[in-house]
Amino acid sequence: MTDDEETVQCWLVERSSFGDERMVTLIYAPPEGDRHLTKQLSPNLLRRKRITAATDVEPERLEPVNDEETRERYATEAQRMAERHDPDAEV
């Protein structure tokens, strides 16, 4: 990534729900798996919102992934999603 990039393409690498599905967590990461964006949505919002395979994220919104195992898992899943889906495909 260069300093003049305005956004980074990130792929959906994890989707999970907590409790009795009161919140759904979506995690997007770039193919390197070194950073991530976490979104938490209510099931009602999730039903109304279009969830795509990828999203463009401003670099300053991305958090670092410090755990090596997680970084590798995110990288693998981001690359798999990129191979199987168009960025704007609903998933």
C-alpha cells in the first residue's frame, strides 16, 4: 500500500453471532491479513443491509492484527473470498 491510497479493499473473513444472536460481528481484512475492520450489527440491521464479499475501507479505520495465527487465518480467508466472489457479491 502506498501513502496516497484512499481506501484498502478488505474481504469478509469472519461472521459470528453472540448470545442469542442479538449482535452479529463481521470482520473484514485485506489479503495480507495484517489489519482488520470489525462491524457489529443487530439482526434487524443485518436483514436490511447488503453484506458484500468485500468493502473498501479507509486505512485509518483498520486495526492491526497482532496474533500470527489470526493474521494467517485472515489472509487465507481473504484470498479464498477474492478467488470465489466478486467484491460486490452479496454473501
